[in-house]
Amino acid sequence: MSLDALNVHLTAPKRLAAMGLLASAKRVEFSYLRDHLELGDSDLSKQLKVLIDAGYVTSKRTGKGKTRASWFSITSEGQTALDSHADALRQLLSPAPPPVSESLLSPDAAAL
């Protein structure tokens, strides 16, 4: 398994966690993401910008003044990237066993 299968945009834990939350809902409000990820506004904004620039997340602002809110949604491209990244992580965590060669067997086992 090659490490190239990991998605560079999703290897950062904060972005991966944000994508996980976004994948579980149609849209998520900024403060919900901030509070559940325990990030500051600036940090979360930076992480979301990377995901938006990659085409994995869209944003929409609603309301005016005190009722203004920023909403975020995962795109189909983002869902595909998240699924592929998760598959790559699963492969890394449970790699196929290497083929058994005679040199790895004990002398007693080789005689069988």
C-alpha cells in the first residue's frame, strides 16, 4: 500500500474531523463546527478555507446582523475524497500479511 493514497487535504486531523461532521449532515453551522471541534474561530476558518479551495466544502451565509450565520456542506467531490481517504487509512491500519517465505519459517516448520 502506498502512502500516496492518502489525501493531502485530509491528513490534518482538524480538517478530517470537520469533514466527518459535515458528512453526517446536510449542512452545518460554523458555531456548531467550532464548538464540537473545540477550535477557535480563526483556526476553524483556516481549516475550512483549505477544504473550500479544494472543492470539498461549500459555504453559504444567511441572515443579517445578529442573525447572520455561515453554513457549510460537503460536496460530492468532498464525500468521494473522504471515502477514499478513509479506505486508505483502513488499508494502512490492517495491511495484508506479507507472503510467507521459507526463510521466515523455523527449521521444524520447513520440514513439514
